[in-house]
Amino acid sequence: MSDANCLFCRLAAGEIAADRLHEDDEVVAFRDINPQAPVHVLLIPRRHVASALDLGESEGSLLGRLFGVAAEVAHREGVAANGFRLVTNIGQNGGQSVNHLHFHLLGGRRLSWPPG
């Protein structure tokens, strides 16, 4: 299930080019075009989910796959050993700029707290 007007649905379908680091039947991971850290990767489900607010218990396997891919990418990108941040933004005030569930994997430098 996809949304023809959704940027990330179109990217997942291959209609929009991206520097892809991972691709399978459920998840696509690609480099952010506006990186906020030396490693900044976005992880998205192929099917359209607007945000984490639209997730329920039935999406447990999808979330497991997203987190599993995040761990694989973190290891391949060399940030797993020293740590990284995995975050999703929800809604306008939360900083969500594309209405398709996505996780930012940020690493390669010390990240400050609190964010934003």
C-alpha cells in the first residue's frame, strides 16, 4: 500500500533516486540529502504509514525489521561501537517534514542532549 503523492513512497518504489544503503521487501535505508551528522541515514517502511501515531501492536514485526536494519546499517557505517541516535519525528511541532514514517540514524560525532 502506497500513496502516489508521498515522496518516500515514490522513493521506495524507485521513482526517485537515492543513495540506498539497504533495500528489502519491507524496508529501504538511504542517506539523508541534508545530513545533520557525518552519518545520517533514513530508514523507511516500503508501505505507507504516516507516522508513529499510526502504529499499533500489529506492526510489531515491521518495527522489528526497521530496528534490525538500523543495527545492520550502524555496523556497516562504523557507528555501532561508539553509539548513535535513532529517532523519529511526529507531526509539525515534532519536526516531521515528510508524512511517511521514517527513522533518522545519526552518528559519527558526539550528539548533544537535549536535542532541538
